[in-house]
Amino acid sequence: MTNNSHQKLLLDEIDILNREAWQKRMTDSNAAQTTSNSVIEKSRLIHYQKGLAEGLRTQGFCMIRLSFYNEAEACLKEALAIFENLNDTYSISSVYEYLGIVHRNWGNLGTSLEYIDKAITLSQRAGNTENETTHYYQLGVTFRSLGNYEKALDHLFKSLSLARSINFSLLEGYAINVIGSVYFEVEDYESALDYYQQGLKLRRVSGDKWGEAGSLDNIGFVHSKMRKWEKAVEYCEQGLAINKITGDKKGEANALVHIAEVHKQTGNFKQAEHYAKESLQIRQAVGDRKGEAEVLLFLSELQLANYDPASMPLLLEEAITALKIAEEIKATDLLSRAHFILYDIYRTGGEFELALSQLELHINLEKQLHKDAINQKIVNLQISHRTEEAKKEAEIFRLRNVELAALYEESNRQRQEIELQKQQAETTLSELKATQKQLIQSEKMASLGELTAGIAHEIQNPLNFVNNFSEVNTELIEELKSQNSKVKNEEQDELLNDIFQNNEKINHHGKRADAIIKGMLQHSRSSSGVKEATDINALCDEYLRLSYHGLRAKDKSFNATIKTDFDASIGNINVIPQDLGRVILNLLTNAFYAVDEKKKSPRPLKGSLDLYEPLVTVTTRRLGSPLGAGGLSGGLLISVTDNGSGIPPSVLEKIFQPFFTTKPTGQGTGLGLSMSYDIVTKGHNGQLKVETKEGEGTMFTIILPI
Amino acid sequence: MKILVVDDETDVKTLFEQRFRKEIKSQELEFAFAFSGEEALKFMNEHEHEAVLILSDINMPGMSGLELLRHIKVKFEKPPPVVMMITAYGDDENYNAAMKLGADDFLTKPVDFLALKDKLKTKLS
């Protein structure tokens, strides 16, 4: 085996031991101390700097645990120098923290804060959350010692949440325990007990014996404050037993004092003195100055409660020692308490002047404490307490708000959707209403149409007889006349002429009725026409001539200007030419009638109206073509416009109903527009629309799909 | 030669007798009348060899003109009688049905008697 590999093995061994010691430093400080001691020796032997420093660091921590603060500082300072050389920030931050603890125990709270601050800066920079968690914990403890409970709780809760985030249950237990202590110090014993018990549970789970003992002692002490003496002693004794095993001197001394306190409260002075003296010995041995002074004052109080003039010198000595220590460590609260006890001692001993001076010193210190600390402590704690409550509440509210926000969001979305649906429903409803109105209208027209057809058929047969018999009558009369011409009979001739004339009338009116019936039947009969490619412009032109000349033939005075505006791009469209022709003829007949009526109507007003020029315009458009209106693509539009009198609103709704006519009896059947409507809508799937302005004219528009 | 006119309107008899009075007088045409499809069939059974031409209305209560047409075309094969249908409903449906059943002609009311006269004279000559 070469030197190098041997060396390597040694270094590996040291590293392993160091890791072991470091891992159990909190849960088994004694074992950690033994291991680190041997590591330090081995490392010094082979000059293994890293191993040495890590050993010293663990050793320093263990010394703190054992309350050997001078030794702890020596170890830590040596370790710090090496780590600084090695530039090992992880270890440096831990060492800073421990130095902070050492100085806190010495009462150098400012220095303590400085070290811990440095540690936090380093760990945050390195992103070392585990170390950061313990730093904040220690910072909280130092602030608690400073009496700044608000800051103490801030840091402790920060540490707690960090510990929880990385599952660092050991430190979670410590943080909870100290939070309990803060509540304890302002006499909120219920809260203190709650936190102590939480801490105990955690420490038991993590196997932290030191911590478990501390928790038990704390719980016992809270019980004594709550005057539950039996429980108090029970818990403190449990803690004490564990302290003895783990060698936690400080914890042992604390537990002893707490038990002594219970005995004092219950009037068991001898037991109280016994426990207190045991605690005093331990504290003196570990150099816990503050603790020593506290026990001394406790013993003084105990003797005063059970005063024996023979013990006066000892009593004075104890109290003065405590006073000196308090002065030395600048513990104002202790000093104040010491002055009060001395006042009590001198008073009891009859030395009133000395007693008075001690009381004055005590009162002055109390004033200072009250002003600087106690009030501050209470206020701070109340604030912290409130802050904590507020935080809890805020979290509850936050969660509730998240829920509410989600609910609000959801209800908002639903509301919008409902609004949208409502609008859609309203639109649909109004559309439906319009459709319904239209349907009712067309239904009326359809049933009228059917009724018309039925009536027409029923009338047709008797009417045929009337016409036929009147025709036969005419023949018979003619025959009779020709027979009569042989035998002259003037009287008979006259009678025959009358009968002949009457028969003519019967025939005339019969034919008239027959024409109406024919129209009605045409109306109802489904068209037998076939759609064929038709030149729409030519069709319009043809019917325009037909209607115009037809009218002119009947009435020579009739005249109107005709304008055509044909879209040449229309070409041939598939329509039923006879049917569409009838529609155009109908519309034109109506248009000519309208302009003629207007021309013939008397005009009360002079001026422009006298220059009335009857005008009928026929327009064709292919929708979507350059001439046609945009929008509808591929449609045919034919419009017939007149500048007649227009249609009064009162009759506008009825114009498409069968038998509706404004023409004098005998001039119109009232079937023209009704039939046209059917031909356009049913026969050609198109639309027949009317636009009119009373006194200005009317425009009928046929729109056919192509 | 007999022409059987079938119509539920009894006045048809008077009308035809007057319209064709000259032809009847000169015995150019001879008319018989039935006022229902059933009556027409009964007449034809009784005068099997007399009726040559049948003029029938379509819309009649009971047996319709089309049913009558079907019966005649099935039952009376020789000699094939000429059947002319007359109706007020000159629609495609009736026309097609009549033609399918073998009608020889299809006239719509009101009847143009001058045209009918020509037709009868042509058919019977």
C-alpha cells in the first residue's frame, strides 16, 4: 500500500467520522463530542485541515450544548480560520451561527446579532436553506433575549415556515418551542402550553432527546405557573431524567430550578432548597452566570419566606453575589430583582436606611425596565400575537377569497352566458313573432284560396246551366222569330225582342260570373306550367306592350309614359313564362290603373300637380351583377314602379288577399295580386314585395332565386 | 246509334235535348241519359249493342265517372265503346287517370257544344 493511498484512506475515514458526528450533533451531543474529539486529534496528526476544521466545528457546537462557552469559542475560532482559508462558506455560516449563540449566552447580544446576520447573508447567497432555517431560529432566540418579542416571533415564524418547506422537523420543534417560550414570558400560558406540546410531539418523532427534555421541562414549568403542581413536577422530573442521560447540564439545572419553584409555591421549603442548591452547583460548574444569579436570588427569597435570623449572613452573601453577577453581565432585570431582595433582607433585619436605598435603586431600575422593556415587551407581544392571528386570518381569508373569486368568476361567466342566451331568445322570439304573423297571414290567404276554389267549383256547374240555357234560349228565340216572320204578329215580336234582350242580359252576367270563376279556379289550380329558360327582359317587354295597348284599346284617352331599365346581363332564366307573365301583366295593369286614376282625380291644388305626367317604370336586375344591388348573389329582380297615388296604410295589409280590390264593382276581381303572390312565392320560391308612399307612388318588386 | 250521357245533374238531359234538338229531330243523333254510374252500367247491360258512345261526368256521387270508365273498358270489349269524359276539374290528375283507364277524349266544362257536335259527328260517322 502506497503512502498516498494510505493517506487517502485516512482522510476518507476522518470525513466519514466528521459526517457522523455532524449528523447526530443535535440528537446525541455526547456521542458527537466524543467522535469529533478523536477526529480533531487524528486530523492534527496528519495535518488534515478540512477534517480538523469540521471536527472543531462539531466540537464547538457540542461545547455550547454542554454550556462550556469558552471552550466552544476556542474551537469555533480555530475552525473559522481554517474554513476561511478553504473558502468553505457552508461551514463558515454554521460557525458564525454558533459564535452568535456563544455570545448570546454571555449576554453579548449585539455581537450575537452581528454573527447571526453574517451567517444569514452567507447562507442566503449560497442558497443553503437548511442553514438559513437554523440561523433565523437563532436570530429569533437572540431577539427574545433582547426582549424584542415582535422581531423574535417574526424570525421564529420565518424559521418555522422554512423548516416546514424542507421537512426539517428537528428545527421545526425548536422553533415551536421557543415560540411557546415567548408566549410564556408574557404569561399567555395557554398558548405557551399549546406550542410546547406541539414541540414535544415533533421532538419525539425526530428522536431529539435534548429537545424532548427541554419541552418536558417547559411544559412542567407552564403547569406550575398555572398552579397545577402535580403535573408540573411530573413533567419537570421527566425532563430532568432525560437531561441526566444526555448530559445537558443547562437543561438539568433549569429543570431543578423549576421543581424547586413548585416546592416553594407549595410551602415545601426544604425540598425547594435542596433542588435549588443542586441547580446552583451545576450552573456554577458550567459557568452559567445568569443562571447562577437567578438561583442565588431564588434561595434568598426562599430563606426570607422562612426567615431565620441566624441565617442572615448567608442570606446577605447570596444576594450580594447575585447582585454582583447581575452587574457584571449587565442584566438589568436581575439587578432590579437583587436590589428588591436586598431591600427585603435589610428591612427584615431592621436596617431601614440601607433597605430604603436598595428600594430606591430597585424602583429606578424598575422604572427603566418598565419604560424600556416591559411595556415594550407586552406591546411587542400583543402586536406579534395580533400579527400572528392576522396572518392566520389573512390565510383563511385568502383561501376564502380564492374560492370566492372562483365562484364570482363562475357566476360572472354564467351571468354573461345567460345574458347572451336571453338576447338570443329575445331575438328568436321577435323573429318567431314576425314569422308567426306572416304565417297567419299566409295561412289566412291559403284557406281563403282553398275556400275560393271550393266555392268556384260549386258555382261553376249551375253557372254553366245558366249560360247554356241562355244560349239555347237565344237560339230558340231566333227560331221563333224566323217562324213569326212568316205570320206577322207585331205584339209577339215585341215580346220576343224583350225576351231576347233579357236573355242577352242573363248571358252577359252569366259570362261575367264565369270569368270570375275562371279567375278563381286559375288561382287555386296548381300551375301546370313548366319552367323553361326565358328571356326575362323580352318577357317584360312583351307584357308591357300587351297591357299598355290593351288599355289603350279600351280607353283611347289613356296615356302614360313608359320607362324601361333592363339589365342586359340577365339573359335567360328558368321560370314558368305564362305564370310570370301573368304576374307582370297584373302589376302593370295595376300600375296603369293607378296613374290613370291619379290623372283623372280632381286636383284642388294648382302648381306642379297640374303638370302630372303618368309614369310607369319596369326595371330588371340580376342581383350581384354590376348594375344590381350587392349582397344577394344570384337573384333576379323585376320591379314595376308607378307614380300614382300610392296605397293607403289601412289597405296595405290586405292587398294580397283574394277578392280584395279598390276598383269599382265589376272592374276588378280582387284576385290579381293574390294570384301574383302565389305564383311568385309558391311557384317560384321568390318574394313579392311592395313599397309605397301615399300620394307619391308604389313599387312592386319580384325577387326570384336563380 | 245511341249516345249515353251520364251526369248526376238531371238538367243535363233537357240541355242536351235542346242543344241537339235539330240532330235529334233529324235522327242524326240519338241520346240516352243516366244520372249515375250505376244507372249507366245498368243501361249498358240492357242495351248492349245500342250504346256506341258514352259521355260521362267524372264527379258524381256513388260510382265516379272514372270508375264507370274502368268498368266499361273491362266489361265491354266488343265493340269497344267510345268513352268521352267531361269534368269541371280540368286538372292533370283527372286527365292522366282518365287517359290511363282508356278514355277516348277529355272535355272540360263548360262544354263547348259546337265543338262537341263536330266531335260526335266525326266519331259516329
